Amino acid sequence: MNGKTAFDQPLTGFESPVHDAQRVFHGVMEAMSHPGKIVVLSDLPEAPEPLNRASAAICLSLVDFETPLWADAAVAASSQAMNHLKFHCGCPVTSAPKEARTALVSDASMLTSFDRFNIGSDERPDLSTTVIIQVARLSNEGGVQLSGPGIKTVNGLSVEGIGASFWDALKANAQLFPRGVDLILTSDDAIACLPRTTQVEV
């Protein structure tokens, strides 16, 4: 016996690891290239709570042994979620957000700023943290107005399940360019990206 219960065991990952990881990666790149656009990732495997399917699949696609992962308290407290990520991604896990290349936030209502994460430097902006944030719902109806590279005029984005300070934090993040974090919002199998170049008008 290895001491693990069935509840602790990782769930099944991608059916076709290479093909499915590439498919999810292309979906993320599509969303990142068009900030605020909602992209649905199809045929995703089940995810251990408190992760949703998109968050887990993005980790399986983007995170590996060279990308330290930080997770918030709810994810870190789930042995099944952490075992799932460690098993499928082979990633080191850090308790220091600034050391993470990828961060998982399962409770967006508690996120008031992005200061805790690595914003990179003027010389190496690529070293910043990519933050995956789980939300209750994404819609292109109403909400805030987004502008910037990848947006022809403006895009509307409505996000349920975030704190009151979220959009202020996004405005502050944009002012740091070329430094700053890039955000991937996830809701079940849908995603929308907010790179550091995105401007927001509430």
C-alpha cells in the first residue's frame, strides 16, 4: 500500500496527450491574441475539485518540469487536485507566488491585486507569472469595455465571481507594461484571456 486513498489518486488526463495538449494550447493562444474573446475548449477530461475542466486542461497543456506552479489555499488543500497536477504536469510546486511561472486562483472573489505575483522585468518580461483565475461565468454581453492590441475597436466582457477590486487591479497591471502578469479566466470549459496589454473601462 502506498498510503493514498482512491480519492487522492489523479484522474485520467488527456486521452491523446500530445494532440490534446496542442489543441488546448491553440485555444489559449486564440484567446490571448483576442483579449476578451470567449473560447470554448472542447472534449476536456474531468478535473478534481476545486479545479474546473478548463483550468486543469490548461495546466496539463502549459505546465511542465520547468514551470513552477503556485496554487491558492483551496487548491493546495486538495490532495487529489495537487496529485493530479504533479502527476500529469511533473511540475515543481512553490509556496511563493513570485517564484511561480503559473498560478492557479480558484477563488477569484479574494483576488484584490496581482502584486503577489512575478511581474517580470523590463529586460525579461517573459519571466512573469501567468495567472489562471476561475470564475463563475463569462459573457460578452455587457460588463466592461476592453481595448488594446488584438481588439479592433472594443470588446465587452462580463465576469461573474470576481471581487470588486478586480478591474482596478487589471488597470494597474496594464500600467506596468512591458512588465505585468497575463490572465486566463476560466469557467467550466470556457476561457477568456486578459494579457497585460489590455486596457479596461468600467
